[in-house]
Amino acid sequence: MLAYGIDPKVIMAELTGRGAGISRGKGGSMHMFSTEHKFYGGHGIVGAQVPLGAGLAFAHQYTGDGGLCMAYFGDGAANQGQVYEAFNMAALWNLPIIFVVENNGYAMGTAVQRGSAETHFHRRGTAFRIPGISVNGMDVLEVRSAAEVAVAHVRSGKGPVLMELITYRYRGHSMSDPAKYRSREEVQEMRDKHDPIDAAKAELLKRGMAEDRLKELEKQIRSKVNEAADFAENSPEPEMSELYTDVLVESY
């Protein structure tokens, strides 16, 4: 949502269940939406966003507005059947969509080697003639370059692309996940040697950006985060009457 230009305040408010949140405090981390920004959120059903993404791509094709959809899902969701139904339909109808698998290696807590027969997820589209790209998801410039290739492919009318971003998460899948399925040494090595923010900072310094300028940027970012957190903490929870709103839309 930050990448789509959505105010950090309403994002943080939603994360903390406040009425000022982007989904009025009723969506939480998995159900954030903004039709204004064409951001259609996440879903509590694992992998459900993938066929919905195919539907959004079909809408772009149907209206001829030149848009495309990017549907994100993880290595755990990659084993869901509906993902492959969406792949088949997208390829069959030549839909303008980029499927993005964020492979952090552990899904909710199961290593890919234990849950997936094919651990190279960018190959998963082969049966549907969808080209795949494997990308270092910890390198922002590599991700950008790969995305530019994928977007150009889709916009040229050649159909969908499957991108696999090899990434990592330092913490558990949720607050209740102690992440005991991996060693502290493994996590520390990823932090020390592969952190994407540290790598981006090193690249900027290499390209001549002054360290003082980087420190100023970090200061501005911390200020925005703190401001968003304060806004959320000081915002009221949803009114009880909101329990029944946005549940059903009646059409006549």
C-alpha cells in the first residue's frame, strides 16, 4: 500500500483496528483495499487473491484501458489448486497479468523442500506456457529490472508472466510464531549478508550519495513511521454500529 502512494497513517490505523483505518478498522493486515488507488488487498483464504487478480486482469482486457494486474502470493499459496486454475485461464485468454511468487523459503513454517515437489517456483507456469523469471528479491534494482521486463512482455500482448522473488523474513509468520523451524545463525547470516536495505544503502553510497543525505532520509522515514503510529494509537476503535456495515451490498 505504501508503494501505491497510500497514507501511512490509515495503513497503521488499520493494522491496529482503528476506525480511521483504510478498511475502517475491520480488515486488519489481510483485508486492506483502496479502489481509489486500484489496490485490491489481501485475503484470509490462502491463494484466493490469485484468481481475483486474473479477474482484474480480465477487466483491463475487457475495457481496453491498457492496464495490467500484479497478483502477489507466497511459496505456501503456490501449492493451492486455484492458483493453477488462474494460470490456465490467464494463459488461455492471454490476460495482462504478472503473477509474483514471494518465496521466503518457509511459508507459514514449513520449508519449501518439505512441502513442494518443485521448489523452483518460476517453473510452475511451464505447463501453461507462461514464461518464468527467477529474481533475487533482496536486491531492489534486480527486482525493478525484472519487473520492467515482465511489464514490457505483458504490455506487448504476449500474455502473463510468472516472477519468483527469492526473499526472506527475519521474524515469524505472525506474532504467535516463534520461528523455531530454523536456526538463529541462519537468520543472522541473512541479516548480515543479504539485507536489502543495507544493500541499497551501500549501492547509493557507491554511486556517490552523501552519507549525511542518507541519514537525513532515514530520519524522515522514522518520523513518518512514528507519526503514523501516534495517529493510530490516538484514533478511536470502530463504533459498535460499524459491525453491520459493509457486510452486504444490495443491488436493485
